[in-house]
Amino acid sequence: MSRIDSLPPLSEVIATHGLAARKSLGQNFILDLNLTARIARLAGDLTECDVLEIGPGPGGLTRGLLAEGARRVLAIEKDARCMPALQEISDAMPGRLQVINADALDLDPLQYLTPPIRVVANLPYNVGTELLIRWLTPKDWPPFWQSLTLMFQREVAERITATPGSKAYGRLALLSQWRASPRIVLGLPPEAFTPPPKVSSAVVHFEALPEPRFPADPKILEWVVARAFNQRRKMLRAALKGSAPDLEDRLIAAGIKPTDRAETVSLEQFCALARHMPGGSEAG
């Protein structure tokens, strides 16, 4: 730990290696090492875990993860400019940090990781939601990860944790809450970042559930939810029109009024509807 403490301040690292954040890469760096250590602690006990970090940049959160005792950190960084700075951290903590210069969307990290695995990242804004959806929709469940502790724009964090009846409630909330327990654990103002983004941010912590909250075929559930929210102002009997000849009966069987709108329907009701739709386990 003292070897990490001996590393230069992040502002100095950025100046030395010419690491001005690039908008094209969705980069916003956190330079306050007390804050990055706090985010690392929000991920839980890391001492027996491998940690996957996406977009480490100059390595502020990386330092926090190692200082908090992560067994091993795999950091995937697209920006080759950051490699020398990350190598300095690796040299200070031999055998505990592996850095790969790659696009996280193109790389399968599992070949480099040993379970149990936690994912902790200040995700680049331009790929954050896509990566989250991938992690929530693997072919098999439970997933490779025990938990996700991820930084998002505040608006995205609120969509992930939204409840029925709220403006933010939609597909992302249902997807996130079906197989995991997401909660906002930390809010950050724009000034916490360099450069400051135009919006506030928040850290969301997800614990993977051993199985989905309610039974449903994933493909049917996603199709039903997508159709329902693509026309969220319409009553469900209109939004889902043509999906089944006896649609209203199926909605009622799932505990949903045909005149309900998507934004008022709970996760449990959507799962019940998926089971009652053609191809669902309870479909006639």
C-alpha cells in the first residue's frame, strides 16, 4: 500500500504523460484519490476478488481498488496514451494489476479473470449503458460477476433505479431490476471531474440475484417491454395490438388492465404477461 502512496499525484501524472481528457472517448477523470478510494469501498470486500475495471484513464480508481485490497485488477483502457501511467501503478504493485489496451466492447475479459469477480468502473459516458446491458443479459444466469459498481450520468442512474409511475421508469429499470438489486450509493457534482461534465453523476451498485425475481423467458419479456415502452403514452391494448388474438384476456390474466399504460405496470406484472404471451410458459 505504501508503494501506491509513493506514486505522484494524478494531476502530475496527467501533465507528465499529456493525458488531457478527450470528449471523443467519453473521458472525465476523477483526480481526488480520497474520492476514488471511497468508490472502491462502495464495491464491498475486494480482498478475495478479481476486479474488472473499464476505462481507468490515469488510474485514480485503479489505485483505490488496489489500496482497498483487490486480489487482482484487470484494467481495460482504449486510450493508448494512458498505458505508461498505468504501467507505473503495475510496477508499484507487481502481479496485482494487468492492463490491456483494447476497446471493452470488443474484448472478452473472462479469459483474464478468476472468480469471484466484481466490476468497478468510472465508465466512459459513451459506452456505459451498452456495457451495462451486456452484463445484465448474458446467455446464462447467474452472470460472471458478483456485483457491479458503476458511474453513470445521474439521469441514467435514475432510470436504472426508477419505480412504476415515475417519469424515468422504463426498459432500463426493468432490465436492471429483474436480475439484480441496483441502488444509487453516491452522487457526484460536475466539479468532482476533470474536465467537469455538463451533468451530475452517480454511482450505482448492483448485486447479482441468484435467479431472476420473477420467472419469464428473457426474449419474450424484452419484446413485450420494448413494444410497451415504444408507445408508452398508449394503453397497453393499443401498444401491444396484434401480438395475440385474445390480447385483452392475456393482459387480464397477468393482472393488468387493458387500459393501463406501460409506465404504471410493475416488473412482476410484465413478467406475468411475458408468461401469458405466445411462447410463454403459461400461454394457451
